[in-house]
Amino acid sequence: MLEIRNLHVQIEDKKILNGLTLTVNDGEVAAIMGPNGSGKSTLSYVIAGKEDYEVLDGEILLDGQNLLEMEPDQRAAAGVFLAFQYPLEIPGVATMTFLKAAMNAQRKQRGEDELATPDFMKRVRAAADKLQIGQDMLKRALNVGFSGGEKKRMEILQMALLEPRFCILDETDSGLDIDALKIAADGVNALRGGERSFLVITHYQRLLNYIVPDSVHVMAAGKVVRSGGKELALELEANGYADYRSQAA
Ligand SMILES: Nc1ncnc2c1ncn2[C@@H]1O[C@H](COP(=O)(O)OP(=O)(O)O)[C@@H](O)[C@H]1O
Ligand SMILES: [Mg+2]
């Protein structure tokens, strides 16, 4: 279970999160919706442990462990995974080398042996096939020259291989055409189940037709202002965020 209590965060003296409280239960898919600038990406970065954010108050607990006291790599080892809104291009780092290093780093933290190359290749091929990621993409440097949709699918591939405990998807739908969206959603849905939980950030309802959430939370001005079931997403689609903008101000 992920528990966020009364989280206050600033960056460069600008207050972004203002007392955010949210619980995501084991196995739950929680959607976060909200207007641009409400702090959704900031929340994802603070959970994953990106530098530069100053936590003024509050806590983030994953299965009772205090994430805020852990380095980003320790959080990853504890099973936190963030699929970025804007995945970076990393020239000079081969995709396969990166995937292998990431998987083995995590296995090491878990006290497991390194994967032998044939086993690694088999796992990557199987996961890549499902996401329609071709060999040519795997042969290139990480994300370099990938289209927006290819970058997003690469994020889902990493997620599939790392089998995280807690997955955060930040606007995975942005830049995806409808076919790519379905492929990405299928990839996510295949990972649902057991204790694994998800925070799916989006500002459109469309993604949630494919990744059907258990709960929907509306963020405005740095906190959760309303929570409900999946029908809340439809209501937002119909009415927009105007109500929440005024409520938050
Ligand atoms: N590095 C930064 N320095 C100053 N302000 C920032 C920085 N990063 C984000 N912000 C501001 O924080 C607010 C929330 O941003 P963000 O978390 O990206 O919102 P969302 O993902 O909901 O669109 C915005 O007003 C944005 O301009
Ligand atoms: Mg964002």
C-alpha cells in the first residue's frame, strides 16, 4: 500500500504540492486527473525521488517504508517505477545494455543472481513482441530517434521487464495515436494483478477507457480535491475542470 499524507513540496521557492493526501491499495489502479499545472508530474517525481524538490512536510510510505528517506535507486529497488511524461534520449547508451543493467541492478538489490545473457534476451524479446517493439528499435541507442509513441512503448517495456511493485505512468497517452495507445494499455493491463498497484496520471479520460481504473482522484492546486470511482472520469470529461480551478483558488 502506498500512503501519502499531507505532502507539501516546493521547488525554487515555488510551492507546488499543498497538503496532498492519497492512499493506493495493493492491486489498485488509481487514476490522477487534473488541469495542467496542478502538480501531477511533480507528485510523480517526488515519489520517484527526483532531486531539486524540497519536501516541507508530510510523508510517503510504501508498505510502511518511508520513501522520503531513501535514495532514488533504493526506491527503484523497493519497486517504485516511473514512466516519464517526456522520456529522455540517451545517445551512446545502447538500449539492450541499458535494459540489462537496469534489470541486473534491481536483481542485485533483491539478492538475486544476474541474468545470463540468453535468459535476458529471451525475456526482452517476449516482452518487446507484445508491445510491437522491433529488433531495430532495440538495436538503437536508448530512445534516440524514437517517435513519441515508440518512447512511451519503451517505458512500458522497461516496466514489464522490471516487474515493479508500484508503477507510475505520467501522461502515457500524450503523443500516442489510438493504435499505440491500445498497445500501451494492453501492456499495462497485462501487468495488473497481485499486489502491484498503479498511479495513472492523465488529463484526458480516453486512456481510462483502456486502462480502467479502480479509483479516480482529481488534483487541483497541489492537492487531491475529490475522489471517486471510474465514473468520476466521465463526469470530468463532460464538465471539464472549471469547478475545481475555482475551488482550489
Ligand atoms: N523546476 C520548476 N521550477 C519552477 N516551477 C516549476 C518547476 N517545475 C514545475 N513547476 C511548476 O509547478 C506547477 C506544477 O507543474 P507540474 O507538476 O508539471 O503540473 P502538471 O503535471 O499537473 O501539469 C506548474 O505551475 C509548473 O510551472
Ligand atoms: Mg505533467
